Amino acid sequence: MDSTNSNPADPAPLSPDDAAARALNKRYEGLVTVRTKAIKGKGAWYWAHLEPVLVRNTTTNLPKAVKLKCLLCDAVFSASNPSRTASEHLKRGTCPNFTSVLRPISSASLSPQPISSLPSPSSHNHRKRSSEMGTLFSPISQAPTSTSIQVHSLAMIEAPGFCGDIYSHNPNPGPGPSPSPTPVGLSQQHHLVLSGGKDDLGALAMLENSVKKLKSPKPSSVGVSLTKEQVDSALELLSEWFYESCGSVSFSSLEHPKFKAFLGQVGLPAVLQRELSGVRLDAKYAKAKAECEARIRDAMFFQVACDGWESNSFCGGEESMVKFMVNLPNGSSVFQKAVFTAGSVSSKYAEEVMWDVVSGVCGNAVQRCVGIVADKYKAKALRNLESQNHWMVNVSCQLQGFISLIKDFHKEHKLFMVVTDNCLKVANFVNTTTEVRRIFQKYKMQKLGYAGLLQVSSSKCDSSKDYALVYAMLEDMLTCSSILEMVVLDDCYKETCEEDSVAREVAAMIQNVGFWNELGAVYSFMKLIRGMTQEIEAERPLIGQCLPLWEELRTKVKGWCAKFNIDEGPIEKIVEKRFAKNYHPAWSAAFILDPQYLMRDTSGKYLPPFKCLTHEQEKDVDKLITRLVSREEAHVALMELMKWRTEGMDPLYAQAVQVKQQDPVTGKMKIANPQSSRLVWETCLSKLNILGKVAVRLIFLHATSFGFKCNWSFMKWICVHRHSRIGLERAEKMIFIAAHAKLERRDLSNDEEREAELFATASVDEEMLNEGLSDAPTILGLLESVGWMAN
């Protein structure tokens, strides 16, 4: 029984010598394995010259050390750090045989034997003469050449009649030994005199290099040696950069000699244009497409965004590009496709394209698409699709809504029309009248340090549409206000006023304080709206933020009216008219259902902000919720809505949802976890089952449709190839790859915008503008004191 239950005897502990020997054996075997892999191309280069050696004790025959042996000079080193050993022994020239076997072309000792010193079939006298000529002339290595191949010893080809020009001899030789010839003008000309001139030096260097290669077939330079894996990885990164540049780098740039030379210097093969536009492009596109489809499959529902219907065409009015994206519940977006249209299209056509995209993404489960956000066609296409599919919520882009507000003011408010027309009149007169333009440029150079014309919107464009050009014109006019004052005070301009009625009208306008006040008011309003559009573009708000966003706009507009003493009535009317065009009942519903906007009452409860809604907006909430659920669930959904209105949410969870933190980029306070609004409905508010299903589908919807921006150079490239099926397919694939990468990085800008930011001098321009605004009253006061006014 004892023998049955007994365990095997434990192995005897190793002695210190045995443990050390085992460790040395393991170290040696590891180094041998690493060297074997390196020789096969999967490791460092120095293993071809270093070999692990296991040193044994002569008495006990046990391993006592692991060394590295240099196969070139038989030197032995410690194996503790092979990389450092290679750096100090091989790269720094300590090993005598390493530099003789592998040394750069530029090494003077490796310079090929000059042609003049090669054996010649001629007589001894000819060899003697060649030797003398080699003594007469200095090596070519002293003369600069334009070729990258360095040849340090080339012979001079004799050119009779030129020696006297190049060398001077002692005119009065003494009795002693004759001095050697002294070169004249070493810095002005080359020592070689060839029939083709200096351009022959490159060809001669190539000839010497060919001779050297024939004499020494082995490689004569170390260069950059990369493994196959390293080369493949580098080419993969290079191709990704090229595709993601989205046209900033052209295909023809890949064939540039300097780019090819760069690739050769870093040990990479030349990248062929047909490879990047063929196999690699197809593989990269397939990979990106598969990733996007997998992420869409994982989502329970999503929103389709389409941007480009409202954008200006980029091919002379013939082509436009509409970009479709899919917004996922977790806050991320994936690119779907780009559609090229023939300029402006009908609402019916846009509706068909949108539905084709929805069907293509969803397949048979079209209810997974919760809605669409687009920058155009809200009145017809979006509304028709919403009425045909009751579960959809289709909204218009808020960015376009604010931009349209600027257009509304230019069309409907007299102040904006008058200021724009007056600025156009002043700018056109200054830019087109020769004498006035000369005076203006003279003072602008003195004041700002550079000359140029006034910014002016094209006479062919509609100022109400090209608001960006109008904004630039107003800004430039204010920047140059003091300069314009100096122009009208110039004696030459006064002479022009005597003969030109337009000059007198422009002078009176510039000297009128009311003109500058009105200009400042319109510019300030456009700057206000422009600032909000930039914030919308950066933040990409959800539809629950739309009502607070428009309320913020109303507050800022009222402050603007008070500052510039402008009647609020007409201004408020235009704002409310645009609000009504953009409004969707989902704004109110998402605002009420998003826990981010819960308000704490006197009892300590966190309740939805129904008191911020109008009576009509409260009705919109009820109607929308009942439309989004089935007929059987409508009654339950309204009961749950009433419970949500009276009980709200647990204060602890409400506070957790509303926790804010400072954004490291903008410095503003933002919600720390934007996804928590949706997650609490799926967890702690799961008892409100029907209302919760509506809430999670509403509060994640985006209020903007814009996606990534293509570079203008790429748009031009598409224009060239838009009539080629193969060219257009390549363009679509490159757009997909670039868009996929940008959305992964959440980078929606383009290279042109980043370069503009890099070279912008915003602070300087702002100072100039402030100086212009502050100087205008002073100069006007000066004018009045002088008493000169244009007739």
C-alpha cells in the first residue's frame, strides 16, 4: 500500500556550475537560432559577419562563456550586446577586412584605376608620355561635377594648344631644377579639357565606373540593405500615403527621377505607376470595403448622410460628386460610396439615388436605416421618403441652414443689399481706374507692406449666393479703410474728382461715417454666422442640439441688433422664417429624450425640459413618437412618455451622463462620454421599453451631412477621366480608400485647408483690421477739420 501511494522521487537540485552551464547553452542556442534566421533574410545584417562561439572549460569541458567571433578578422567579443558589437567593430572601421570587402564608392582607396594608367598596346614611348601627362595635371576630384558618381583620379586627354591657356611656366628659368607647372584659375575652370566641354565629365565618370565594375564584379558599396519584409512594409506604407493624399500627389510624380533616386537611396525599388493604379489599388480597396461592411453589419441601425447636392460643380458645370456615408450609433462614420451627377439634378432623381443607397446598404432589412440627412431636397425628396417609410426621420443639414440664413439676409434685408452694392462700387472704381489704382497701391505698400487690389466678388456671380466672396470683400474693405481715406485726400485724386462724377461719389462715400458703421454692422453679422458655422462643422452636432443651437443664434442676433442700433423686427422675421424651413419634429423629440438636457427641479428630480418647448413642439413630440412605433404600441409609448415627463431619471445617473470635461484642443467644456445618453436608455431605463427603442434611434442622429473633403487637384483629375470607365473606377476606389482613412482618423479637412492655416497670418490681419476700424473715425474727424469735401 505504501509503495502504491508513494510519489516519484523529486529531482536533485542543480549545482551552481550546472545551472550556469545550462544558461550558457541556452544563450548560445538562442544566438545560433537568431543568426540562422538573419542569414535567411529575417534579421539584422551584421549576423553575416558575426558567429556565436561557445567557449568551454579545458578541465571540466563545461561551457564557461558565449562569445561572438568576427568571421572577417577572427576577433572575439562578448555576446552580451551583438548590435553594439557590430556598430563599434564593423561600422566604425575597427575591423580591417570589413572596410576592404564592403566600402562605399566614395572611398578614395576604391577609386578605379584611371584610364590613362591602364596598360596600352602602344609603345614604351607612348606609356612614358602618358605618365608625363599624368604628372602634369591634377586629379579631377578637385573639380566640382554635377554627377553623383565620384571619380577621384581621371587622366587628362591631351588637347594641343590649350596648355598655354591653362598652365603658366617660369619665363626666366634659373640654373636650379625647373619648377613644376603652376595651374592658373583653379576656381574658374576645370582641369579637364574634353571635346564636349564640362558636360563630358559625367560621361567620363560613368566610363570609369563601368571599368571598375568589370574589374571588380563584387558589390563595391554597402548601401542600404533591407529584408523582403521591410521592403514590403515600406511599399505598403508608401502606397497608403499616396492613396490617402487623394490627388495631392499625382501618378506622374511617381516617375520623377528625383523620387526614384530617393527610393534607391533608402533601399526601395522603384514604384511603378501601373502597380499603384492596378493590383495594389484593388487590394487596398477590397480591404477597406470589407472593414466598412463589417462595421455596418455589427450595428443594429444607422443613418445615411449624403453631401454634395448643394456644392458647386467642379468640372465647369458638367459634373458634381455626392458623397454618401453611414453614421453608426457608437458615434463613428464609415464611407459608403461617391456618386457623380451631371450638375444640378431633379428632386425625383435625388430621391431615387438616396433610396438605391439605402437598399444597397440594408438589403432586405431596410428598417435598419433610421433616417437620412442631406444638404438639399428637404421639401420633396426627403419628405417623400419619410412619408413612404414611417420609421424614417429625414432631416436637412444644419450647416446649410445657417449658410442659407446669410443668403436670406442678402436677399431680404435692405441694409445688407446697400452695403454690398456700395462696397462693389468702391472696389471696382479703385481697381479699374488707373490713376486711383496707382495711388491706392502706393499707400497700401506704405501701410501694409505689400501692394494689391481690393477683394471684389465677380460681377458674374450672385452676391446672395457667393457669400464667402462677399465676406472677403467686406473684410478687405475694412482692413484698407485708413488707406482709402488717404487716397481720397491725395492731390492727384482731387484732380480726378474735378473731372469724374463717380470719383466724387466714391469720395463722399468713403468720408461718410454712416458708410463705415453700416459696413461694420454687416461684417459683424456675417462674422457671427460664420463663426457658428465653423463651430457646427467642427462639432458635428446631433439633432437633439438643434433647438439649443438656434436659441443661441437668437440670443447673439439680439445682442448684435442692440450693439449696432438695428431694428429687431425685420431681423427676427428672417431668422424665424429660416428656422421654420429647417425645423423637423425630431428636433423636439430628441431634445426631450436625451438625458443630456435633463433639468433639475426644486424637488431634486432630473426631468426632461418640456418647459423649453412651445405648445406646437410638444404636440410634435407626441406625433413623432406614435409614428415611429406600431399602432399597437402607440398607446404604451405615450404612457411611458408621460412617466418620463413626471419621474425623469435617477439623479445619480443623470449627473453621470452630464459630466463634462475640457476639450484639450478648443478648451471648451464638453460632455465626457457622449455615448452615455444612448446607453442609459438600454440599461437603467430599460423599463420604458417602447419609448426606449424610439429614444436610442433618435438621439444618435446627426444634424449635419458633410463628410470628408477632397482636394481640388483630385477633383480636376476626376474631370479628366470622367468619361473613361476604367479611369472613373480607379477614381472611385481612391476616393473610398482616402475617405475610409480620414473617417478612421476623424479628419474631415483637406490639405488645402491645412496649408492655408499653416501660412495664415490671422493675428496680423486682425490687428490691421482693428487698426482700420479705430483709425476711421480719427481720419474722418481730420477731414472735417480740414473742411475739404468732394463735390
